[in-house]
Amino acid sequence: MSSIFKKIIDREIPADIVYEDDLCLAFRDINPKAPVHVLVIPKKEIPSLADLNDDDETIVGHCVVALAKIAAAEGLHDGYNMIVNCGEAGGQEVPHLHFHLMGGRQPKS
Ligand code: 5GP
């Protein structure tokens, strides 16, 4: 079943899109938990990390490289976090694979 992120891909609901290409889309999280909080998603409807198969290696690699480029474009030159939640026990709320890019916070002392 399609998730809300599929509706963002299809432009059925709005989002603050920061990057798009043939394989992935990136947009700002609606409830940001860091000064920069972007979600990078594959356009292919993959529910979670647990649903990946060997054919998805290119897509996942593509999303991670896109995330690194977006981080640089957002000015996160000192570092950032990439987080992927998987499944109910992993705290995943939206059943469409997504990579959280979070940055711009003060480093922990
Ligand atoms: P998860 O907990 O599944 O790893 O993260 C889902 C993320 O999607 C959350 O940080 C949440 O704020 C974000 N989110 C949920 N619905 C929407 C939406 O409609 N638009 C945007 N831009 N972000 C959303």
C-alpha cells in the first residue's frame, strides 16, 4: 500500500523539495528535529530496509550519495547524521524507506 511519501513523489500533497532526480527525491521534514532535517527517499516504493533485495543496491547507494551532496549544499561542512529507522521496533512511522539527514546542531561536549 502506498504511503504519504508516494503522494509527495506524485505531487498530490506539497513538500519543501530540495533535490530530485530519476531515482530519488529529497524534502524537508515537516517536524524537524534539527536545524537541517531532510528526508531522502527512493522513488521506488520500498517499505523499509528489511524489504531491500540485491536489485536495490544501486538505488540505496544513489540515495546515500544524494544525501551527501545535499548535506554539502546545505552547508553542513562540519558533519551531520544519517539515520534510518526500520520497522515498528526501530521507530519507523512512514512505511516508505527514507534516510534522515540531520545537522546544524551544536556538537555534544
Ligand atoms: P520515521 O519515524 O518513519 O523514520 O520518520 C518519518 C518522518 O517523516 C518524521 O520525521 C516525520 O516528521 C516526517 N513526516 C511525516 N509525514 C510527513 C509529511 O507529510 N511531510 C513531510 N515533509 N514529512 C513528514
